[in-house]
Amino acid sequence: MSDADSSQDSPTSQVSAEGVGAVSERQHRATEWFAELRNRICAAFETLEDELSGETAERMGDIPPGRFQRTSWTRSDDSVDDPGGGTMAVMHGRVFEKVGVNISVVSGNFSPEFATQIPGASEAPRFWAAGISLVAHMWNPHAPAVHMNTRHIVTTQSWFGGGADLNPALVKDDDTRDFHKALEDCCNRHAVADHERYKAWADEYFFNKHRGEARGVGGIFYDYLNSGDWEADFAFTQDVGTTFLDIFPRLVRRRMHEPWSDDDRRQQLIHRGRYAEFNLVYDRGTQFGLKTGGNPEAILMSLPPMASWP
């Protein structure tokens, strides 16, 4: 699907920046951006599927180049006229064992318990939230798994959040360096961003406390970004998406033709188990989605297709 088609499955919700009324022009712009970014990422990933060749392509046997399958869903919430929903885009291919690129736009009311945890919701529990969420699990253990999401949330306050982090089963120093450098350059292009803080935040956040180990090699994480300049905050959030779209396919191309062993695959599946543990126990997006009546299939899309525990 081309960028021009991005509005065709972009759901809307009836909540303004003040918590009531029609969706604001800014909320529409954020919604359309997330859909556009989804389309561009899906096209880039399908191109990678087409590019696989040689012995690695032969190893995949009869698996054809993958294509995304899109499934729309509608949220149930009797407290608002239009609770919104989203679209799942999931691909099972020969480069990507499983990748999901989901967008959603939802509105409703927080539960009294959850409202106390969200800025601006204790005054009024109404919310509006839009975003894109991506997780990719690769066939080749040398190619890193990855996560990226950005979002815009409106209660009686409004803010942006998100980030990206790399999750290799087999750590490659040059991949780690290039990924971090791309995100650092992205942050340095925007006065509202603080790379040192966002990198440290990612290291703290993407951490399996019960195991005392990091989920991956890090990246950036930011939340509650409301500098007072909405345009600047939005521009940074857009750049996080386009930076990811530039750097991650380059890393995949670097690794997707490398041969791998059964032991490489074993290490990959164990690493995926650690990834699943984090997403089920600590991930804020998982908790937000489940506590606001989201689609469980879309929320749990991040889980790998296969994992193991030693």
C-alpha cells in the first residue's frame, strides 16, 4: 500500500485535547503520521523479503517472500460513542520469521485504579491515544530482533513517547554501534530531545529485573514528552520513526545472508524467551493495552513465534 492510501484504515476517536468534543487537528496529524510510517516500514520489509538470495534463500525451502496481512479490529467501550480500534499488519516470511507493525487510535475512560497512574487522568479519567508499535523476530540468528514504537496520548494533558531498542541473540559490535549512533544523531537534531537521558532510560527500562540482565543492547526510551512546543515534540517523534526506517533495514541487509548453525538457533530461541518474559511482566504498552480494553492479539503481537528455556 502506498503512502497515499494511509488514511483508508486510520481509525479515529471522539476526544479532543480537552477530553471532550471532536478530534483536534493535531491529533489527526499524529494519527495520519503513524499510518504513513506503518506503510513505509511494511514496504521496506517486504523489499528485504524479495532481496534474500543464494544459500540462505535455498535454506528456507519453499517459503515464499513474505507479505503483510492486515486485520482491523474495533475496541469495545460503552463509555464513549467511538472507542476506536486499530489495524494489525503481520508478516511471516523467509527473512522475518514474524514481524508485526500495528497502528491504533483508541479513546475511553481509565479505571479508577489505573487513572491514578496516568498524568492528567486523576482529574478526569477520559483518554485518547494513538500510536505505532513494531516488533520483528528474524529467521537468521545473526540478524537482530528489534522493537520500535511511538505514541501520542491525550488526557487533560498531552504528550509523546516511544523509542527503539535492538535485541540481538548474537551480539555484533558494529550493529550495536551503528544503531546507537543513528539514534544519537536523531536526538541531536532536536532541541527537545536528550540522547544521554533517553539512552540511560532505555537501559533502565528494558531490563529483566528478576534475572538481573538487560533485554538487549539498548537504544532510546522517552515518555511524557511535552516541552510546550507541540510541533517540536511531534517533529522529534517523527524523526525517531524515520531514523528507525533507515537504520534497521541496513542492519538486516548486513546479516540476512550469513550462514547459521543449530547452536546459533538454540541461542536465539533462549534469547527470545527472555524477551517474552520482559513483555509479559514489565512492558508498559502491554499493561496499557490490556487495562484499557485493547485487542489481546494486537497487544501480544510482540511475542516471538517460537522460544525456549534451558
